[in-house]
Amino acid sequence: MLNENIKKLRKSKGLSQEELAIKLNVVRQTVSKWENGLSVPDSSMLVALADELDTPVGVLLGEPVTESMPDDMRTISEKLEVINLQLAQRSTDKMKAIRWILISLCTLIIIVFLAFIAMQSSYLGWNYNNPELAVVGTILHGCEFVFVRFAPIAFAVCTIGIVITCKKR
């Protein structure tokens, strides 16, 4: 049935096998095999074929065409409404998750700042002749140096992000 439908629809469009093959980026022999029932197009090719022949995939596969009734439209409308509500809920949930991540990041930045303040750079007074203390002290100093310079920027960006996500409720 598929092979007959492909052939009938192709001819009704006034296309040769070669022309249809070019539009689908396949060779003419492929279209011939489909029309002779020797092979069938894969699912993605079936969609492309239906698009090229301006017909639904179901019709191409032999499904009878039925006129849509007002009840069908109401059912479709209800389903679309449910989908829209689900998408809106996902969007809201995503905004909440982003907001909590940003709040957590701000909290972490504040905690690390307080930890550095409490340490009062005590590692600067360590005996750096000891290799282990020298490595740890250098790492602490490097972390503090980078953190003090970038944390305020990250904090400001997170704060702006929190304000933006609160406004999109």
C-alpha cells in the first residue's frame, strides 16, 4: 500500500522519480525501490517524503482521511491547554531552581569571606622554611588573592540574577 501511495502521490504532483529523488537527496533507484515495494523509507525519510508530497505521513501509510469534527478541535484545544500549563509550570520550577542556586552561591561567597576574615591571613606568619607549610601557605594566599578579586563580581552578578528571577514570577 505504501508503494502505491508514493507512486500515486508523486504522479499527482507531476514529479518524475528523478525529480523526487533530487528533492529528497537520494538516487532515483531508491525511489523506484520504494514504488516497487522492494524497500521502504526509514522514519525520517518518510517524514521528508510526506512533506515533499504535501501529505500527512498517515495518508502516505494508507490511513484513511477523516474530516475533523468540532469535538476533535475541542479535544485538541484541551490537550494544548494542558501542555501549555505543564510548560508554564516547568518554567516556574526552573526559575525557582536557578534562584535557589544563586542564593546558595551568594551564601557560600559570604561564608568564605567570613572565613578569610576570621583567619586574618595568619598563614603569612608561618615558617616557610618547612616545605609543607610553604605549599599550604602559598595555596591559601593564592586562593585568598583570587577570591577577594572575583567574589565581589560573582556576588553582584548573583544578586542581579536573584532580582531578575524574582521579577519573572
